[in-house]
Amino acid sequence: MPEHLPSKPSKPPQALALPLQRNALLSALDSALENSDASNFLTALAIIDVRDFSELNRSFGNECGNAILAEINQRLEQLPNETFLHHYLGNDEFGIVLPQLKSPGFAVICAEQILALFKGVFEWQNHTLKITINMGIAYNYAQHLESSKLLLDAELALKQAKTSNLPYSMLGKNEQQSSDQLKWELLNNLHVAMQEDELELYYQPKLCIKSDKGDGDNKSRQASRYAEALIRWPTVDHGLIAPDITIPLIEHLGSELDLINWLVNTALKHLSETDAHHDCGVSVNIPANSVTSKALYQLIEQALQMWDVEPNRLTLEITEDVLIKDKELAFDYLSKVRETGVRVSIDDFGTGYSSLAYFKHIPADELKIDRIFVKNMLHNEGDRNIVKLIIDLAHAFKLDVVAEGVEDNHTLDLLKSMGCDYAQGFLISHPIPYKDYLLWLKEKPEF
């Protein structure tokens, strides 16, 4: 039994170089530019470069460098495919196409999401390495619709970022200043939306697929049918904005606790209105910086009292990297939350470095297997083995398992055969408004 759960299928003894994808990048960029021209959206291109990569190779060897590039490629796969299309360009550079952007300000928000992937350390044999990047961004505008020109401008922006020692720099019609102004406009609008209660909750159902669906003696066992509550921000100028944009903006505002207060109270209010579906539950995502806040426990306790909902119908989803950063403090706070009867779920499980010792004491009721493993498990033996390993380990410690990214019946059947407890994905349902979710509950679809 290995000491650490791998974040991807086990690598061969010699880490291989990634295949070059420059032509694939230009092809994807041409397609995105064509679509953006027809739909009045913007397309941006981000080029990332690993700082001090040559020094890394000199110190640890080319095999280490190849392994780090492979790990970067894996982390980029965690980004939503419909928003980020990444390609390896050679040396220490990756290109990321950002299609269908509503404004240049969204390119900056995407850049911050990419930078967030590098907050966690990289591991090579017995070494812990902190990898940082520079990024150059360029976006299209009138008379700027050639992929080769956009690639050149992104490289120029990257050079500017490296020269100025900035995390990222942007070239476009009005360059960085205009983009930053747009980002602050979005921030201000979101602040007003939060104050005016203009945010909405959409629900993505999670289907119980385990063969033994009854466990009445376990009070912490979650409801047989429940959903993940996902924040949506309806805007006049930009349409319905999804969580991957809204959450980083709220974190930038420092309003995480206000968000949690709104999320938890709105979700519990909706639960209190579904008495006919007493076996229903809901999970909400908790921003990373709030997990170790003393106010989190008080907020949840007050909300439970206000809405008179059974605590085990509420689940808090915490990303795995939160526990890795400050395990002792996070474990302590989450254990206190669980004392209220509220359940804890570890989201994106398998994408970090989780030791078995950590696994044994984890203060959780559920693990969610990241979609990067689920989506390829039919064709990738390594991913299939990782999914089975996580399910077996979780059950050994009496934890439920949710598989994310289930999009076809063959994958669902395989998960059932592995003993997975719950499935979530487009096969079950896309995220839907609250009223549509009530109809979904009434229909009780079978798979």
C-alpha cells in the first residue's frame, strides 16, 4: 500500500517529455476566434512560463523537469474544459485558450484561477518544490483576429510580465488598465448584487446508486437524494455568471462569510420548503479561507436554529487542498462543525497528496472523486484503479463516496459495480433552478 494516494495514474520510472501541441493550439485558437467573431464574445490567449526552470533542471535533472511539466499539465486539466483549452508549447511554456469571454475583465479573472493552481507545492522524490509562473495574456478585438498575431502578443505580454516580475501582464486594445477597470466594475456590481439579494441558487442533483440504500442506524448518513447548491449571478450585461467567476470575485472582495451566510440560509430555507421530500439534502461549497474561521461554526448553528432543518440534511463541501495547507487547524474546526450534526464532504479528492495517516483521521463523512479521474475511467486503466482505490479506502473508514463528472450510462454502471454511493454529472442532470429541481424530485428519475 503506497504512503500517498497519487494524483494521477502512477508514472513510469523515467518521466517522459510532453508532446508538443503548438499546431493544436493554433487550430483551437482559430476556431475560438471564428466563434467569437460570430457571437460578439472575446477570445483570449494566455501563455504561462515556469520561473527558473533552467535552474530547476540543473539542480535536480531533466527527469525532475519533465515530471514537473507533467504535473503542471495535470493541474491545468482541473480547469473547466469549456472555459480553458490548454496545450504544451515546448520548453517550459503552456498556452491556454480562453474562449467566449464577455469582456477583457474576465480574462484577468481566468488568469487568477490559473495562478491558484500553483499555490500548492510540487513533490519530486523526497523534495518539496514551490513552483511559480509568469503569464502573458492577449485578447482579440476589431482587426485583431489572426491566431499567429494573438500568439505573438501573448508572448510579448509574457516578456513584459517576466521583465517587471509580475504574475501576469495583458496586451490588448487598451491593455492592462482597461482590463483592471472592468474587473473592478464587476467587483462593484457583485457587491451590490449581494446586498440586494440578487444572487440565485441552482441545484445539481446527486443520485444514490449504492445497492444498500438504507442505513437508518447511522444518523450521519446523508439523504438518499440530494443536490449540490451552486451560486449563479444574473447580470444584465453579461448574462448568468457561473461560480468559477463569481467565487473568486467574492474572495477578492473579502466577503466569504457573507457568501456562506447567504448560501447556507438560502439552501436551508429551500430545504424547509421540501417537507414532502424529507429524504432530501443539500451541499454547499465553502470558500477555502473560511474553513478555519471561528465565525463559520456560529453562522451554521444560527442558521440551523432559524430554519429548523435536521443538521444531517446539510453538507459542507471543502476542497482537499484546504486540509493539506493547515491540517491541524482545519481538522479542529471541521470536527467542531460536525458536532452540530452537519456533514462534511471533501471535494476534488485525489488531486492533492493525501497520506494514509491523514486519511485515517480526516473529519469528514464523504469524499467526492474529482471528475478528471471519472471522465476517462472507461478507457484509462490508471484512472479506473484510482477510482476503485478511493472507493475502497473511503468505505474502509465508513465514508460515503460521490463520483463527479458522470456523463454516460457505461461510466455509471462501472461506478455501481465498484460500490460507489452517489453519482453527479450531466447524465443525472445539469445544474437547474430551484423550481426545476423540485420537479426533478417529484419525478424521481431512475438510471
